[in-house]
Amino acid sequence: MDLTLYNTYSGQKEIFVPVDAEHIRMYVCGPTVYNYAHIGNARPVVVFDTLARLLRKLFPKVTYVRNITDIDDKIISAASEQGKKINFITTRYTNQFHADMAELNDNGPDIEPHATDHITEMIKMVECLIEKNFAYVKEGHVLFSVKKMKDYGKLSSHSPDELIAGARIEVSSYKNSPADFVLWKPSSSEQPGWHSPWGRGRPGWHLECSAMSEKHLGETFDIHGGGQDLIFPHHENEIAQSVCAHSGAPFVNYWMHNGYLTVDGEKMSKSLGNFYTVRQLLDEGWDGETIRLALLKSHYRQPLNFSLRGLQDAKSELDRFYRVLRGHSLAEIINFSSESQHSTIEATLKNDLNTPGAIHQLHGEASRLFRLSNNDQSTLKLKNQFFKDASLLGILQRDPEDWFKGNNKKSNDKIDMVFVEDTIALRNAARARGDFIEADRLRDILSAKNIMLEDNVDGTVWKVGEGQK
């Protein structure tokens, strides 16, 4: 089965035909580092990390680039409000972004360019656009002339006039047309800036991604991803800059965008009290794998309604999946040597990254494994395939016993593991001597502490809470 992807540019699903089948190249817009990443920021991270996992399974080499925007007016404002230097703000929130996304099992990009490390490339691109008469200098600004780009608006399926009418576009004296956008802007003495042919200044946001993607992936590459909110103006303007700077050469062959995120059916807003950062959810005890699974349960192109109930449902599903793996350590499962099996989940993901379908199939695999009562080599082989399939979604990355012994963060109470193990030993001794009243009493003590026991032929295992089949 061929890999098919929905291409925003064409408005339809297409069979993926790479520029070079030996080397797939993908760029995804990364964070502007001035605050904690919220749950809406996390969705494209999880979506495109999942796509990268699939691509690496299908092709010999993948270069995944995700940038860090570390120069932006929002960053300047945050530094001013907090009385901190720009570098303090960007370093702090870059590190926090990395830590939070790692909790979601994000493998991270192969290359993570920072905008401030690519000023030379940005100035070079602006010079090229001026030379080719696609940009002009006015009042210390350099602007792109939208009217010079004949296909402007094709990505968002609107004419330039429609886009202008439906968007908040700054009307300024230095613009020849309201739709023209800034490539380079002047900086005051208090603002960060770099020397350029047009005076001391800083780049426009759209310019940054065009320059960084060209530097690391070339003039034309395979996939560009991001949130639906970036289609216009950010990605539309990236296309304009890059195509015109490269004499009409294609910029990106496949544009992919994840849908909007709401919280309990409403737009996420601090004023509504439904604003969640990833760090907040982690600190409240939600496990990163749980958050990841909740973000994958809706198809990436569809709106996602995020809720605490949805998180609880995702946790229950992970409990069920981890129960499948019990009886073997994660190392045993991973290292089990077997011939590669046909993966129906891989085929499902090849259909425009259908993660809800893949999760449904994981439940089917889990049901089949639950019906097996033994833990022989054939069962271990099936568990190995189950783990590989789950890994394509970036889940089930823990040892099963660690998950159930309270190392999943939703266990809010600290567990005294010595007490648990000693109580289980006392209960087993009571059962061995036929004192089932005492055995039940000890089980009830643990149950009151939210510790659930399961007796099987290999002994007694325990977990926090109660998973469901």
C-alpha cells in the first residue's frame, strides 16, 4: 500500500512521491519561545513526531527539521514585562519546551535551527528578492510586494483580495499595498537587532522559516507541516518568499496541517479558565503518554476537543494496553528476535496518518492477546509485534510493571513500595496456609490505598487503580 497524505495545497489526498526516495525531508514550524507550551502547541509536535516515526519505518533516511523562533515581538514584550534579558527568556522556555515534549515521548527533530543563528541567510534572501523586484525598501522596512506573486493565496484557496478582507492586516505608511508583508524591520536601540544593508534591524517572522528550511533542506523539499492557523498568513508568505527567491522553483510538494484544538467544546482561553499548558497537566499528575494518546485519538486534520474526561479515557486505554505486555519486561519484549510481521497498523497509518484507526486496531490486537493464557515464545512474539505497532504511535515506552507500580504520574499519592511488597508477601503466606480470611483482609488494606492485586500462575502482581479490558 502506498503512503497517501492530504495535501493542503491541492485540497486532496495524494500518493506520496518523494523528491528523493532515499532521503525524505520534512520541515515543521516550531515554537516561539516566550512562554510555556500549551496543549494546542503540543498537538503538532505529537502529530508530526508520529509522521516522522512512520516515515523512518518506510524510507532509508529522513531529515526532520523543526525550528526555534527566538526572535519575535512577543519575546521582546515578554522580556520587557518580566524585566529579563532576551536570552534569558528564550533559553528558559526553549529548555522547558524540550523537557515538556520529551514527557510526551517526542523523539525531537534531527535538526533544530534557531532563527538568530540564521540572520546571514535571511539577509541574503531579502537581497535576492529586492534584486528580482519582488521586494522594496521604504522607511527603513523591506517589504514583499504581494501583487508580484501571481499564485499568492493558492495554499489557502483564496484570492489576495479575499485574504485581505478576512484578515487583520496592518495598514502602514511604509506599505505600497495593505497586503504587503514585512521581510525586515528596523530595531530601536533597546530592541535586538543586526546590521544589514537597510540599517540595524531584525527579520520578519515569515522570512525566518524560508531561510532556515532552505539552509537545511534545500530549495525544494517534501513535506512542510504545522497547525491550521499557520496556513495564512505564515505559510502563504513562506511560499511567496521562497518561490520568488528561487526563480519559480517549487518550495514544498506536500503541505500538511493539523486541525484546531478546543477545550470542552470552547476555544481555549485564559479568561474562560480552560487554558492548559503541558507543564500544568504534568504537574497535576497526568502522564505524558496519556496526554500523547489523547492528542492522537482524533484524526490530525479534524478539530480536537480536549478535556480532562478525555485524558482519563486515554489513561484507561493505556492501562489496558500495558496489561497486554505484563508477564514480560520491556527489555524481553523489545529484544525478542523474530521475523518482521505484517503490520495492519502501519498500513492504516499510511492512509493519511489515520491514528484513530490505528488505536482501534491496537485494541483489537489487545483483545486477541488477552484470550491467550500462556506466556510462551509464541505469545512473546505477538507482544513484540504489539509493542512495535504501539511504538509507531509513540506509546508503551515503559516497562509494564513500572507503569502499574505508580510510576505513571496519575498516581497522586506517594506509594510505599516496601509496604506493598511486604503486605503481598504476608497475604501469600496466609493463602498458602489456607487462612483466606486474613488474605482477604490484607487485600482490602491494599485496595484502600488504591493498590489492586492480580493472582496468576506466576504469582501475584499489583498495580495502581484498576485497568479495564
